[in-house]
Amino acid sequence: AFDRKQRAFYYVRVLENPTCRWSTWDAVRAGATPHPDLPRFIQERAWTSPIWFTPR
């Protein structure tokens, strides 16, 4: 829980659920086999900048 009296540092990293690559979707729609050298799924990542909180 957030405590206004405590100094804090927050940093967030996020992993998306794996999803099909656009090239996989294109191959499926075209009735072709996806390219064997490419992964069929990708997992995007995101992160935030550090957030500092100093009580006053």
C-alpha cells in the first residue's frame, strides 16, 4: 500500500502475452506455411522510467 511518509522508488517492467507475428498471420490467411526461420510468436516488452517520491 502507498505510504505518504515513506520515500519510494518505482520502476515497472511489463511482458505482453505472446502473440502471433504479422508474418504468421499473413501466411495463415494465404494458406501458406509460415517462414521456418522466423519465430511464429513474439512477446513485446515495455518499461517505465524511474519514479521517485520524496515525502514533504
